[in-house]
Amino acid sequence: MSISPYSAVLFDLDGTIADSAPGITASLAWTYEQLGRPVPTPAELMKWVGPPILDSFREYMGLDEAGARDALAIYRPHYVAHGVNDATIFPGVERVLRAIKAAGLPLSLATSKPEGPARAILDGFGITDLFDEIAGASEDETRSAKADVVEEALRRLTADGFDVSRPVLVGDRSHDIEGAAAHGVPTILVTWGYGAPAEQAGAVAVADDADALLSALGLVEDRAA
């Protein structure tokens, strides 16, 4: 039985479960090249990892809505073909996910990445079956803001009959905290992802490793299992 104070867990993907930056930044660099623009430094491209990508095309490339969608049409096929598999799972994360499953807590992905590529990453790690729902951005990006993804994850878990009265989100960026807070959901921020220390403001807890995350979730592993 779970002794967690939470009734359901939502998990971000990029920077929380997966170190997916290499595939994302390589496809972004390729997109810049196709658009005839100077390619930013790797450090500058890291700012793109996590937030909704249409927002980043507008903010970091200075594109309008039509231009951002044109850029997305260049980026996404390259990322799906080449970038999705260029990701690794962070140490200890699978152990945490399995502990959540063993505790009987409902678990949903909540990512601003479209659900197709998100599922492909989870499939590659062999952990898709640990999730009750895979909630992400819609393919047309009309649902991509974190608040909208969190709302969809909660809606699906509720439709499945799960208790979502006390949910928590695990993420790595300030937009995770803000998107969850829009629905009264607290966020546990992990430090192994892509967020800067200043982005920890507003988190209900901060976890530096898998053991700290398990503790923040109120879970104790059965090492004998």
C-alpha cells in the first residue's frame, strides 16, 4: 500500500525522465541551417529543451505564428527520423517509476512533446507499460502549453477511474511548476534536468537524485522485491 501523500503522479519527459537534448538540439541546428540562419551555440540551443517548441520558435527565432509553423514543419520530420532515438534515461528514474507502480499510484506522462515521439522514447527505454496514460502535446500543437497537458493528463486519469484529488507533477523547468500550478498541482523539481537553480522557486520539493525523489514522493522501495 502507498504511504505517499499524493494520489496520482504526473511525470515530465525531457530533462526529467530522458536526457533527450542531443537529439533535439541536433535537429534544431539542422532546422536553422535549412532556414539559412546562423546556428546558435549548443548552450543557446539548450534553452529550447522542455518548453513548447512553437513558443520557442517565436521567442528565440523571432518568427510569427505562420513562420513558426513553417519551421516546425522542417524540424519535426528530421527529429522523428533522427532525434527521437538519441536519448538516454537518467540514472535511477526507472527505479522511481517502478516504485510508483508498485505502490499502486496512477502514473501519467505530462510532456509538451507530441505523444507520438514521447511514446517512441518510452518504448525505447522499455518503460511504456509503467504508465497508465501518455499525455502530451497534440500533433498540431494546439495542446502544448504545460497547463493544457496537465489538464489532459488529469482528465484521462479521471476517466480511467483513478483518484486525482492529490496529484503531483515531477519536472525540471519553471514552466512545469507554472503549468501544474494553474490546476493547483504541486511540483517536485529534479536537478538533473535542464533547469537553472533560479527555476526551483515555487517547487514543493527539490530532488537531487532518485533516492531524494522517492523520499519527496513519500515512497519506500521494497528492496527484497
